[in-house]
Amino acid sequence: MMSYKFLIYISYSYAVPIGNPLEQEIVNRGDTVKWFSDLDNGKKALKHKTNLLDTIQDVVTYKPDIVLAATDDVPDFITGLKVQIFHGFFAKKRPLKNGGFYHFRIRGFFDLYCTQGPSTTGQFTRLSKKLKHFEVVETGWSKVDPMFLLKKDMDNVSQTTSPQLPTIMIASTFTERLSLAYNDAVFNEIKRLSNLKTYKFIMVLHPKLPIDIIKKWQSLTNENFTFFDTVDLIPLFFKADILFADTTSAIQEFVLLKKPIVTFKHKVHEDFLIDIDDANAIEPAFKTALNPSKELLGKIEAYINNLHPYFDGKSSKRVVEACISFLHKDKSYLKNKPLNLLRKYKIRKRLGYFTLKSFNNHYTIKSQ
């Protein structure tokens, strides 16, 4: 049986929970796995890892067979099959001028896209047939594997807890025009509600938000409001009865637990959300979400089946197996990846590593 060298390539700390289940799967198989971050934010989050590659020269020397990237691009001058594993769900928060979405922007660096479910597989497959320089396999998303494994464990344990106040989780994106974290009226209403003995609030903010905004929300801390400085949201999802959010991709993760979501000025109309655009509507929306109708729960179910119809906690296994299978596949039917000279120069400049070496063909290892 062949042994493979994997590289998990990230930029930001929020990608670590995406890579961790993949790392575990690779280790369980007996293969080798290393991590690399091209930004300090990611490096800081990985400093406890013993299998971290510090420099891009270390990455080049490592010569990976498969590169799992939770980034928009990846260096073309390192070896290996380049695989897009995504750093978020398709949240429809970055529309393009042509009517499409940023999520489906093809930059020409990847051999394989491991998609999360039908809502993204269809569009990437259409782009694959049109451009003919990458392949698409639907695997589900590694980041949510621990959620389903934890859910299975919790379902097996009888929950006999005393009645508690309903718990509302608050999450926000970092883009100012989309973020509820910047909105003073929302802040003041949550402050008011947190001082009542009606709800418990748990909050997490995107690590890219300005520190003054984060400190402002942290200042609400009291017996009914707890701020969590973490990128590991899954344990918080289980504590919450409902989510209050904006256009953050945490929505698409939280909804997999089939719990209702209240959104503030969500970018795109989605029928599974309770969307409001006025801070005065927050409390009535919470009451609706905490007592959801059968119709709302049905819409949530339909949305999940399109987004991520995998509930077995084995998406990481499917990703790794899809990568190994494609690594050995004859790819002569694919065109070479585009030249991409400007983007390649920008990657070299960002990494401070200048080389003429570039792998535009599709990395293949012949089966033994």
C-alpha cells in the first residue's frame, strides 16, 4: 500500500478547524501530514502543532503529493495535486457584477474541488465542463465532521437537565456593510435584553473584526452574556437554542443542527431564515424562533439537504479518498491550468519566494 505526503495549506486561524478532521483522517490512514500558513494569523493558530512547516522553502523541500487548501489560491511552484477544500460554506455574501458569486470564482490554481453539497456541486460542475482544467467531486465538508460525531454521542446520552433560560448564540461577519457588530441599535437592544432574566446570550465574533468592536461587545459580559474568543464554534452551537446573525457563513454551519436562525439584514432572501431589518424587531423574532412552526422547520430541512446532505461525520474520509483516487487518475482529458502570470507573481511577492518553476500540468502518480 502506497504512503502519501499531505499538506494542509491555510491563511487564517478559522481554517484550523477545517484541517483538524482531515489531519486526523490522514494520520489514521498511516500517511504523513504537515501544515503551512502563508499569513501570521494562521501561523499563530498553528504554533502548538509539531508538524508545522515554518517557511515556504520548507514546503518546497517537503514535496507534498496532495495539497489541501482552505484558501483562495495556492502556490503553483510546489509539487502535488492542488485541492480546494473551502474556508466556508456558500453564504451568498459576496455577489459579483455578473450576477454570480465570489464562492464560484475560478482562479486557475486547483486540480480538484471537493464540494460540500448540491447547492455548490452543480455550479462547479458546470464551470468544470466549460473550462476543462479541473475536476469536481462532492464529498461534504471536513469542518462539520466533529459536529455530527458529537451529535451522535449526545443523542445516545439521555439529557435530563433542569429547565434553563433559552440560549441565543450571536455571530457576526467582519465586512462592515454586512456586520451587525457595527450596528449601535443592535448593540443597545442586546444590551437591554441581556440585563433581563429572559435569555442567555453566548457570542463569538470574526477574528478579522477591529479590536475596538470586539472589546465593545465584550463589555456586555454579565451573568446572562458570555463572550467567547474562539474559532471553534461547534461546542457553542450545541449550547444554543437559536442563532442571531447577519450574513456570516456560521449560519450554514449552525443550520445543520436543524435549529432556527434570526438574521439582521441578510444579504439574500432565504426562506429558512427569520430575517429582520430593525433592532426593534429583534425580541419578537427571538420569540418566533424559539417556538418555530412546522412550516419553518420544513424549510430548514429542505435547505440542509441542498447545502450538505451528509450526516455521518465522514466527509474528511471522502475528501482524502477522492484526492488519492484522482491523484492516480489519467488526467490527459484535462487542459493544463491557465498561465495566470499576474496572480503567480502576486503569490511569489506575498511569500517572498521568487522562482520560475511552475506546475501547470495536473500532478499525477501512476498506480503501482
